Amino acid sequence: MKAFILERYGKSNQMKFTDISRPIIKPDQILVQVHAVGLNPIDTMIPTGTFKPILKFELPAIMGSDLAGIVVEVGSKVTRFKSGDAVYASVFDTGSGSLAEYAVVAESAAAHKPQQLDFVQAASIPMVGLTSWQAFQEHGSAINRGQKVFIPAGSGGIGTFAIQLAKYFGAIVATTTSSQNITLVKQLGADEVIDYKTQDFENLLHGYDFVLGAVKGDGVEKALQILKPNGKLISLVGPPDAAFARKRGMNFLMKWVFGLISSKIIRLAKKRNIQYAFMFVHPDGQQLSKIAKLIDDGHIKPVIDQVFSFDQTLDALAYLEAGRAKGKVVVRLI
């Protein structure tokens, strides 16, 4: 089968197409014929080696995390799926990849595709959907109606989904974007929109309950200024903390390193009586099933910027890395 693989860490030319054997599944896995793959910013960061100490990733490896497709084979212990089922899933951090004609997916990571979406639309959902769900329902200790939530970069992949999910939970949502995307984020449900090119959100927003830290740089520290006491700051971009290292069973050295690099943000958060945590998304088919219902009920709609063919995967990654996508970038295989 044709697959897009990363041979070694380094520059983008370390990724290429190759022909490999069709994978053999284990009893608790399904084999999916991949119709489409949603790309995520981490797909442009993995090849540099940034996440080498963290991810379950053995080179050479198939790239990609999100997928939508048709089940062609099920393991002997699989009970939720059968051949011919349309599914979607994230295989992030499982040792598998999705940018291939066929992908191995753990039964626990997959869900039936939302009926209202085609395969391209469905492939755009898993990582941004799971990230938003887990931030708001696990780390966020369940966002409640009327709470104030700040979601920066509202026109991006995470932002376009997270705004809609936060509004479904009844939150009052603020976001940042450029002037040309203000209409888009308002249509998604944003109540207050900051033009990040001309305004500083930390000077305009106050008394927030929750911040989803999704922008690199000093935005995470600045976000502390808008949170009220007992507020929560869940960061997707770091710095990772010692609690994250413990959760992943890392050695003492990694716990010490992560504790060191996160010491400043944790110290600043404690001064303001704010809870800080670094979050790493995990695959979860049950959560994807709940997200599929929200989509089929009309509460959430995918936002897709561009669709590339499988042969254009390098172009798709370059476009995503440029940082100008409104919503998601998707690779179509079938």
C-alpha cells in the first residue's frame, strides 16, 4: 500500500511516499481503508524532533493522526464495528499513522462517522474535537453555563471547533482573530472578538473562568491576567509540567526538566490563585461518539479551509505550517 512516511528527524525532505505491506491487525483493532486525513499543527512539528522525548513514535513511521474511512477488517475481539462501517478516529500517540491507504485503529479509538458529514468533513474533526472536549470536560472540570471562556486564535482549527463546543455548553466566549475573520468567528458563536493585530486581549478582557492556551509565545503568561481567582488555564502549547511527565510515566530526569521549564508559569499562576495544566490529547472513541451526535444534531459544523489530494501531502503540510488556514486542512485519498 502507498504511505507517507517520516524516515528520520530533520528537514521536510525526510518525509516521502513509499510502498509498504498492508498492516496486520491485532484482536482489538480494526483496519480502515482511509478516505481522508485531517492535518494538525503537530504534524508539521513532529518531523523536527520536537516531540521525540514524548511521543510513541518509532522511525520510519507513517505520518498523520486523524482519519475517516471504511472498515475492511475487524479483530477477533472487536464488538462495536463490522466490515463496511464508516468510521472516524484519531490514532495520535498510538504508534500508528493515518496518511496511508489503510490504517490500523484500536477499537477504543474509533467511532461511527457522523451521518451528516462526508469523509473529508469527518476527517477534520477528531483531534480538534477531542482536544476541545477533553479541555472543557476533563481538565476544565466541566464548563458550566454562564462561565466566561477565552479561546485565542478563533479562526484556526482548534478555535473554530472549540468556540462552537463552548457555546453548546453555555459559555460566554471571547476570542482573538484578524479583522478579515471577525465575521467567521462571530458566526461560530464568539461573543467578544479581539483583533489581535490592533488590540491586546490582556487589556480588554477581565474576570474569565477558563482559558484554552493555544497560541505559542507569551500569550499563555498574558492570559493569566484575564483570569479571576480559581480560574483555569489549560495550555496546549506548553510549557509541559511535572504532572504531565508523571502521568506519562517518564523518568526522573524528564520530570525534573519539565518541572524546571514550567516553574515560571506555575509560580505566576499560584500568585493569582489560578490552576495551570499542560494538556496532551488522547484518542477516545466514546468521546468521538458524543461529538458525532452533537454534529448530527446540528450543534457543531466543521470548518475546512482547503482540501489537497494524497499526492499533494507535502504541499498541504507547507500550507498548514504557514499558519493562515481558516479551520482545517484535509488530505483526500479517495
